[in-house]
Amino acid sequence: MIANELRELRDQIDEVNLDILALLNKRGKIVQKIGEHKEKQGVVRFDPVRERQALDLIMENHEGPFEASTIQHIFKEIFKASLELQEDDHKKALLV
Amino acid sequence: MIANELRELRDQIDEVNLDILALLNKRGKIVQKIGEHKEKQGVVRFDPVRERQALDLIMENHEGPFEASTIQHIFKEIFKASLELQEDDHKKALLV
């Protein structure tokens, strides 16, 4: 009975993990489009003001249970990964 | 026109960020329930086998555009934050 409850909670976690994964991939595709856009315009890819705005919006909507600093840390990792994705695409474009 | 397109893509990113935030918070709440459950059972909180299984399921479902190593890294940060959340709750429970 109690083991079943734990299994059910773990199944819920697996489901949320896959939902987060789907959103990360969706985010990655949008980021690639932004990268292509900036590539065409010859604009620099990293924009600290925009990153600050995006993070502020996230923190305004944060309700817990995680600490605010934890949420900031996770999103900064996501932002970093997104920038690397644009940079990889840029390198590939140069090699074509 | 082109500035509008960039703004629209950024709006999409903001929307996805808030969806990811909502899922992280949802995940945090499930993790807290698992923590309470383990607390009652006197079971250790960190379970590397379970973490490996959860990560394997994520990686089986990963399609890109991020590198697999990037996705692993982000989820390991989420796992770490979740364990810290359980540990904080444990400390609070001891103080009551």
C-alpha cells in the first residue's frame, strides 16, 4: 500500500520530467530561430538586458516550494545551454 | 517587421519559461511528498538507482536540439535542487 503510493509519486515525477524535457526542446527550437534571426541581422547573440528581463519575469511568477536562488540557478543553466546552442549553429553555418 | 518577429519569438520564450517554472514547482511539491513518505518510513532520501532510472527515461525520450549531455546536466541540477528541498524539509521537521 505504502510502496504503491511511493511508486505512484515516482510515476508522477517521471511524467513531469518528460513534460519539462518537451518544453526544453520546444525552447531550444525557438532559441535556434532567434539565433538565425540575429545571424541575418549581424547582431550579437548574448544580450544581458534581455536575459535580465526574462529572469525578472520568471522570479515575479515564482511561488515555491524551491528557494528563489535555486530557480535562478536552474534557469541560468538553461540560458547558458541556449546560448551554446546558438553558438554551435553559428559555427556550423560558418562551415557550410 | 523583423523587430516584431524577434519580439514575438521572445514572447514565446517567456511563455515557455513560465511553463517550465510551473512544472518545476509542481515537481517540487511531488518531491516534498516523497520526502515526507521516506521520513515516515525512515528510508534514506538519496537513491542513486532511482535517479539513474529517471535519467534513463529522460534520455530515451530526448530528441534535441540540445546535446544529450546538456539535457543530462540540466536535469542533474534539478535532481540536486530536489534533494536539497527534501533535506531542508527534514531539518525543519527536526526543529519542530
